[in-house]
Amino acid sequence: MPTTWYDAKVINIQSVSPNTRRFWVEIPELEVFQFKAGQFVTMDLPIGEKRLQRWRSYSIASAPARNNQLEFCIVRLDGGKATEYLFEHITIGSTLRFKGPDGTFVLPENIDHDMVMVCTGTGIAPFRSMLQHIAQENTPHRKLHLIFGTRQAEGILYQSEFLELQKQLPNFHYSVALSREPDLNPANFPFDVQSGYVHSFYLNEYGTLRSDLKFYLCGWQNMVDEAVLNLTEKLGYDKRHIITELYG
């Protein structure tokens, strides 16, 4: 089948941290954009001549809905031409061209296992899509544990949403690792928080091997590689219980 490209109109932009923004787009030619929670689209940005210079993939941060609107959560990268273009040139009313959806890092149709979702930064986008979809569709599920890592408290993304989901969703738990927050006092936060990296959470909590548990990892390759090594060599999990998605 030929690839379908869409011209989406930017309908809202919101800064959510010093270097992160949420972008909402609408696809005028469609009534409904069909995708699975966790999938991504590939944008064609006017930042080069060759395809590899122009194309960038971004996970959809919104849940599948019966409309033509999508949300993306994007971090500005130092020296990154794509995010420089998005942050410096894209405004409300601009057009973003993309194809998709693509990707197999998706919410299982039948959630017959506990899910441990480990992410850093905007790697939270596919998990936000998955969790919102579970809540909106009242999807049967087992235990869900989101472990989010960032440097400082100002970089925590979707905090109020996940706190609300803890109230709405049975068996959902939300944890945050802050690697560079000075004088961290967990008592000052309304959720489970620790100083350090995301790895300490799952190493401490899931050291007993279980066949009904799967780990979903999304973030920079260094984080994902370290997590896979920890889970397989330190804890003894089979790679079949680990699903990964890289960004950057």
C-alpha cells in the first residue's frame, strides 16, 4: 500500500518544563485518526534535503479517540535541528506533515500480566497514551506500575494526571525518580519519589522472579540498555518479558 501523508494543523502549544512542550494537532482531512496506544508517527520537517535529515519519529502522547486530534510531548535537544525547528518556527496555525501510525510498542489487547512501565523524560508519551486509554475505555487490567525518571522536580511530566489516575484505576501505582534534585524530601511530594535513577525502583521491588510480569522500557538507549542488563543478569528475567522502545 502507498504511504499516506497527512498535513496536520497545530491547534495548541504548551510549555510544561524549561525544555519540553506539548503540541496538539488536528488533521482536517480525517474525521478519526486510527492508531493503537503506544504508536508513533514520522514527521517530515523542512530541515534538510535527504530523507534521513528530515524525518523524525515522535510517540503519540494522547489516547486513541474518536476524533482527528493528536498530542505530542517533545523535548528540545541541544543542537537538534528537528526540535530547534519545532520550538523556534512552529506556532499555532502552522502545518506539520507526517505519516503513520507505526510501531509495535503498544498496549496489549488482553492485559493478562502485570505491567511495569519504566521511562525517562518524554519517553513517558506512549505510557501516557496507554494509561489514558485504559482509563477511558475501562479496560480490564492487572497491576500497573509507572516508574518515571527525570533530573529535577520541574521536569515531572503529567504529574496531576497520573495522581488522578491513581484514584481512578485499580492497581495503578506511580513512582518518580529524581536524579539531580538537591535536598530531596519525599514528604514534600504527593507520590512515591526517590533520589537517583529509575533502576533502583524495579531492582528493589521486582527482585523475585515472576512469570506473570512484563517490563516495558522507553527512553534513551543508555537507560534502556542498562535496564535490560539489570533485569536479565541481576534479576534473572527472560528477554521475552522485556519490551523496549528507544528515542533520540
